[in-house]
Amino acid sequence: MMHARFESPLTALMPDLAQTLAPILAAPGFSGALSAAQVAELMAAGKVDEEDLCLALLPVAAACALTPVSHFNVGAIVSGVSGNLYFGANMEITGVSLSQTVHAEQSAINHAWLRGEHQLRGITVNYSPCGHCRQFMNELNSGADLLIHLPARAPASLGHYLPDAFGPKDLDIKTLLMDQVDHHYSVADTPQPVPHELEPLLQQALQAANQSHAPYSLSHSGVALQLTDGRIFAGRYAENAAFNPSLPPLQSALILLNMAGGDCHAIKRAILVERANVPLAQWDVTVATLRALGCEESYRYFLAE
């Protein structure tokens, strides 16, 4: 069954495009991503190219926004080198600081990264990216050539929107966001055995930490969330050369959860794994944000070098 959030934007699409998209959105397990084959099918149905398809689908992506504070919905769609498209939308969490907000561009980029995409060709947004998001995009291995598509504007590169940029190259960082990495951590020995019901969560959080991007602080971390329906969503830390646009591992997991149609207020338990004795710790802010979402069952494990 199609998620209710898609019903209204679907009616605004061209009939042939809407007819082709509807069963995709209604398919069991739809996660906010379109495969290259589905993209080709939709382009043929709507008689549009990929750029116009993404522009047409922006209201569908924006329908995923969670904006209890601003009530201002932003949608973003990134195109991967695989030909797949990934939706993203802004997310706000009441009861915590605005620094915990997720921007739509961050959401779409993180979504693609967690789904295994290794590089992006472009991003389509319904509003011009703010400086925060331009800096976040500058961390990508796509570099300044990443194309940004906006309604009623000609496509332009990130270099156009962020001239004279400061980024990882200025700090002699070679590994960029979306590069494939494996930090080869394990979980440190614990005083007591890990409860059986936590093992799947712990393994997914560990895998996320091993793929996290933290070349500046080396504060690698990952989070896994289990919903009341049993589904598990994991997210990883994405650090930025300018620090503030960094994306915490909890928000990374929440993006995946939201794109898959899950309820952020239905988190039963959560696990954070992170390095000990590093400059940046995620535990306090993770617990505070989880409590604001109604989750009281949180666990922390440390990574073994």
C-alpha cells in the first residue's frame, strides 16, 4: 500500500508519469529510491529526460519532509553514477536544538551513500542550497563538478555555487565522502555478554562505524535503530572539513528510516558504537535526541582498535 504522504503529490504529476510511478511507490518495501531501470521506465512514460524527471518528482521527495518547527518542506533528489535516483527531505526534531536538523540535500546524499552508491553525478533541489549544504556537498568525491539542478534555472556546478571553497584538499585529506572504506574495527570486550536481542543491532552499528567518514577527528561511529515492528536501520557519521555541516550517525539512521516510510517516534531501542578517548563523542546528544523521539532504551559500546 502506498504511503499516504505520496497521494497528493502524485495527483499533480502528468497522468502517464503518475500511472507509471504509482505502483512503484505502492510496492512493498519501497525505500525512497528508484533503480536505473525504473528511472528509464519513468522517463519513457513521461517523455522527459532525467533532469526534467527529477524536477517533476521534487514534490514527491518533499512529501517525505518532517517539519514540525518550520512547516517548510524541502525535497532533494540525487543521481548516482549507477543511474539510480535517491530521494531526500529535510527533518526537524522537536525538543532538541536546531543543530540536530537534517537538510534535504544532506538527506538525499546520505541516503545514496547508505544504499551503496559510490559517487554522485548531480542533485536536484526545489530551493537553492544554503551555505551549510554547499559546504556539505564539498566533502563529496564528486568534487566541484557535481551538477546542481534547480527549478527555472540552468544547471550549474557546485564550483559555481561555492567559489573559492575550503574543503578536504586544504587539509591534505585524501579519502572523501562516498569513497569506499573499511576501518576494520571490532567491538571492545564488554564486562557482560551482549544480550541476544541486541546482537543484530550491534552488528549493524559496527558495520556502519566501519564505513563512517571522520578523517579530521578520527571519531568513527555508527548507530543502529530497531523499530517496534522489528525493522532495523543503521547510520554512520559523516564528518566535514568545516565541522558544522557534519552529519551525526543518529541522523544518518533516521534519514534511512524516514525514506523507508518508518515512524521516527516508533524506535524501540538503539545502539551507538564509537571510539573511546577521541575528541568528539556522540553519546550525550544521541541519547537526548532519542529521548525527544520517545526512545528510552539506548546502549553504548566502544570500538576496539
